[in-house]
Amino acid sequence: MNAQLLDALKPITSEEAEILNGTPEVNKTRYTSGSRFIVDSRKLLARGRLIEIRPHTRFVHFPRHSHNYVEMIYMCQGTCTHIINDTHTVVMEAGDLMLLNQNVTHEILPAGAEDIAVNFIILPEFFTHAVRMLESGSILYNFIISAMSSEQGVSSFLHFRVKDALPVQNIIENMIWTLLHKSEVPETILQISMGLLFLNLVNFADAIDSRNEDQYESHLVFSVLKYIEEHYKDGTLEQFCARVHLKEYTVSRILKKHTAMNFKELLAQKKLGQAAWLLTHTKMPAEAIMHAVGYENSSFFYRKFKLQYGMTPKDYRAVHR
């Protein structure tokens, strides 16, 4: 991580000073006004703000709690151990990123002086632009939608090991710098940066920690989405399964569980989405676009496109150009 950012995050906070001076546990009144330990965004966000960051509190066991916001944790340096939903132990290392939705319960073991992490406190409405940038049906789309609705979703957390993913690191560090220095950059730019972060994460399917069952399945779904992104013209479930040495019914079951769609439906969504993009960004004839995205039968293509978008390719181009 950038040395200047680390230097800005390392100093002992007033809360940490109290802990080092003998306070044995977290002062919950800093985080909540209620009897249950639900960390309240109103305690951490200035009025009118949708996103903020704070260094993770070191030197103390942070007891089991939940949040009324979406939390994103970035491990800048060192390590830190998290216990998710009382069952999953996640050891975050430098460069790791973790997303937690509003339903998760969360416990954190004591971190040392050189274990530097940043917590992003994010209200659900912040994700409006990011959601628009994601394709419906992706695991990240479903995760964000579930976080925004406060309902139990398909993934209560996602853990990414992305220390070697330079585009991801650059976006995160830029967001930290902007929030740390209280930059006058409009919040919309931060929202778009979040969308770019998610779009990049889709391309790093192998970065999802797959050592527990839930994360293994998220890893697999990301792998399918990446395969479809790269091979939407002629990709097949059979080819993908041969690559990952899994049975087709296994992949189909996991896809249906996490996206409510099967491989064929996800593939068609990508083909039609690409066709729609080409219609609005190029002058290619509709027939040429049909072949470019992997369709051969024009009546089938036109029927599928109208079913997806409610109009013919010609009308879609006229409306969106």
C-alpha cells in the first residue's frame, strides 16, 4: 500500500489510547445507543453522508455484533482474524478485501499495532450507481441488492484475496485517499469508483477465498460469469465444466441457487446485453450484430431480443441513440 496512506492510518486513535491505558473492552456507546450490539451508521457517518472510512480499532477483542449498513473491509498491512456468523473464521492478510451485508454477525480478534485495516461504512443507497453498472444476475448484483433490502441474500459475505490485482488495489487506495483527506470530489465519483471496483472484481474470480462451502460456490459462480464474459459467442456449459472438472448438474445447481438462472439463461443475457450495446454504440446492421454475439437464426434472435427489451433491435437503436 502507498506509504503516505499507511502513515496516515497508523497513529493511535483516542479510542485505542483508552484501551492501551487499561480499558479492557470496546466501549459500545461509541457505536450504538441500543441494548443489542448493532453498530449504528448514525454514530459513524456525518449527517447527509452515504460513505465514510475509519481505521479498524486495534488492541482489543471486538465482540459479536451486526451493522445497519454495508461494511467493506480492506486490509492495508498485517493480518486480522474475523469470525463471521459464528461459523466462518476468515484471516485477512495485506491486500485482502471483504464485503459484509447487513445481515451478517461479526466478531474480530485483537489486532496489533502493525495490523492496519480500513472499514468502509456504506449506506445501501450509496450503491445506486454501482448496481446500474453491474449486469443483473451476477453474484455481486445479488449481494448488493440483498444488502440494500436488508433481507437475507445468497451471500452474507465475500472475501477476496486481491493483493496482486493492481486495478483493484488502485481503485481502493484512491477511494481511501479521497475519504481520508475529505476531498471535495463529488460523492457521485466515489459511487462510480465503487461500480468500477465491482466490475474489476468480477474479472478476478480466482481471488475469492473458496476454503468454505459458501465461498467455494461464490468462487464458482464468478468463474462461470468470467467464462461467459470471455466466451459468450460460442461458450457452452459442457466446455466450462470440462475446464473445471465438475459435473454439469453440479454447476447448474449452484448457478440456480445463487443467481436464480441457469447457464443458458446467463449466456443469453450476456449475448443480448452485448447486442444492445452494439446497437447503441456502433452503426453495425442488426444482422451483423446478431452474428457478432453468436446467434445464427434471425427469427430466434429477434424474438429473444424483443422478449428481453420489449422492442425490436431497430426500435431499441432509435430510442437509445
